[in-house]
Amino acid sequence: MQVKENKKMVSEKKFINNLELGVSRFQDLDVKRVVSIGHNDGDGLTSSALICKTMEYLGIKPVQIIFDRSQKWEEFIGNIIHDYPRVEIIFISDLGAEERQLCDIITKFKDKFLFLLDHHKISSREQVDSYPGNAFSFNPTRFGFDGLKEIAGSTLNFMFCKRLSSRVEKLAWLPVVGMAGDVLDNPKDYRSFNLDVLEFCLSEEQGTKKEGASLSGGMALDTIKATMAHSILPFLKQVGASERAALEILENAGIDGESNVLDLDSSDIGTLEDLLKENIYGDIISIKDRDGLLQFPFEFNFLISIIGDFDPHQALAILNLKKEKREHLEHYMDFLNSLTGNLAKISGKSSMEGAYYKFFQINNAKSNQLVSDIASFTSVNRLLDASKILIISQAKMKNQDVKLSLRCTPEFVKEHHAGIGTIIEELTNKFGGRGGGHDLAGGWNLPVEKFELLLKHHEGINEAIKEVIEK
């Protein structure tokens, strides 16, 4: 145990030293123009917001671009440099695990600097032994840290930005919102750098913490029956997304279904846990001076992720609101109802299933985000057989790539010493497309014609997974 702790301390020191070296390098440059590229989910939007606000504090006007991975990096970066030829630094936040590709691109532009503030696992073929002089990577997975449970993208970006300006300290609530949709744990179970940032936010009185019934997804709803039916962290299997089923359980517990989740006492919560066979007791974080969905970090993150999927600039504007607008709430509830409905169905048998995988096509998926979230919350709520990986795709559409989301359990990784990121690498070798991810989660984009080939020969998925786990 002592050896592990010492090794972790050495890794942390190396990671912090690398981060501070990058900060010093930035400060040595006479920077006037930067571009911030962020992902279009909650973690990416808050990460980019942190970069842009920090640049403004430093008197540097940033250009903000939100990227949905619809283009190849070479084309995307080339277009940015063409459109903004005088830019000196390109920040890539919550994206950029394709480090070899990005370093090859930036070496063609000797007068540009690339700062990679990503936290996704870097695949073996994208690992860089020696970085060019104008590229800096701060990816914590290079130093042995878990890019989900220990340090989210917004956590990393906050740590970098806080070292550039002390004024960033008043933005500590931003990474608390950003990490909530990536960590997918109750805050009482946060650890490492994520926990440090959460505690800093609370110490700066930018948020509050209380113990109670934590039913994330539905915390802002008026009644406990609605909260239970719309909870996705945890998803209540006994409720199955039904307010009627929730009301029946509440009546058995002697709890008024019209009461609010925040009013439940410890006795009520204990009774519900016994009936639900779920642990719902945890920490509830509230963001200061926010109301409605925006007072709860998870719901705040979930809302901007939903909006960011089709209008990232509107999603960024929500960061400046005290309460969501009516149309935002309508989008949120429509999406949440689709998500919980699919979670209720997904434990059934799939038409495409092998020894190591279970494949679902979601025909009513209105967005890539829905496909990804169905996969994530199936996995995190353990609706998935621990011995298999879950693959979910949207229905195929003409002239577009098909997005597939892949998830597995920690037990799968432990047993096979292989995770989703490595499996996606093998699947892309076998079927084409592009993608990547962590040990537990990842995404894979396939052109329609290759997706159709995958459907015809889906037994090849089993073969690819088997090749990975038998290496």
C-alpha cells in the first residue's frame, strides 16, 4: 500500500510539474491572439468557457470554436489557421487525445503553438514519444491518472487557468458543473483533483453542500414522484421511468407523492432505499445564486450538453443565466423522457448479441447525445451484463456518419485487462471509421456504408474484442 501511495505521489508531482512548465511557457510568449476549441458537451463547454474567460482577464481576446468531431483534425485545424492566420496559440480542451495526428499537423505551422488540455485516454497509435517544440500536452492519463474519476476536462482546464490568473478562482463553480456529467458519481464519492476543485468551490462559497436523497436528473422537478421517475443517477429500476410506479412506492412508504425531494428526512430516505433496493442517500451540491435546473451541477451540465448538441453557442449563453428559459426546460424534459424510456427497455434481449457484446439500435434517437447518454447511463446504473460490452447506435441516416457509443463495466476491464479505448482501436482497424475513449467509455463514428457492412457481419465485433482480450 505504501509503495502504491509513493508511486501516486511521484506521478502527481510529475503531472503538476508538467502543468506548471506549460503555464511558464505560455507566460513567456507575447500572446495577443488565441483560439479556444472545446467539445460540445457540458465538460467541453465549461472547459472552453474557462479558457476564454481567463484570456479576457489577461487582456487577450479569444476566438471560441466548439467542435463536434464532424471533421478530420487536419481539415479542421487547417481551416482555423486559414480563417485566423494571425492566431498564435490554439487551445484544445476536452478533445485532442489524437496527439500524434495533432503534433504532425502543428509542426507544419512553426509560428503556431498548440496547448492540449484533454483528459481522454491516448490510444497506443496516438502516443507521442517526443513532442515538437510548439506542442504541449497536459493530459493526466499520461501520468497514470483516471481521466474520468480523478480529473475531468474542466478540472484540468481550471487547474491550468488558475495558475495564469488568480481571478479565475471565482469561476470554481464552472468545473463543478463540468465534471458532474463526466464523473457520474455522487459528490461524496469524488476523489483526487475533482474532489480538490469541488472542495475549493465550496470553500469559496460559490456553492453549498447538504446530505439528502440524491436523484440526479430529476432534482429540480416539483414533486418527489416526478423526481423518482426521471432520476438517471441512479436510474430506479423498480420505478422504470413511471410516475405511477413511483407513486405506488411512495404510498407504501407513507410519503406524499406531491412533496419535494429536498424535504425528505433520513427516515423517509431509509424507507425508500429499502423499497427501491437502491442507495439514494448522498451529497447534494447547489450552485450559489442559481435556480431551477441551474442550481444543481448535474442538471446544469445535462442541460448544456443537450443544447450543445445542436446549438453550442446557445448552450454557452446558458452559463450566464440565473435560471433556464422555458424552451430550455422543454428540450430538457423531452430528452430526459426519451432517455429514461430507453433505459427502462434496454435490459431486454438484443437482436444482435455475442459472447462479448450486446448491440442496440435506437430508432427514435433524435441526437447523437441521446445515443451516448443511453450507453453511459446503462453502464453506470449496471443495467449491463458485466461480462459484455454495450454498443448502441442511432438509426443509420443517408450521407452521414453513424455514431456508435460503447460502454463496459469496471469488472470487464479488471477481468480482461482491456478497456473500451483499446477495443475501439481494434474495431477501427477491422471496420474503419474513427473514434476513441477511456477504459469504460468511448465513441466510434462509421460512414453509412461501413456501418451497413458491420450490421451484416456483426460477428466480427466478437472477433475484434476477442483479439484484444487475448493479447
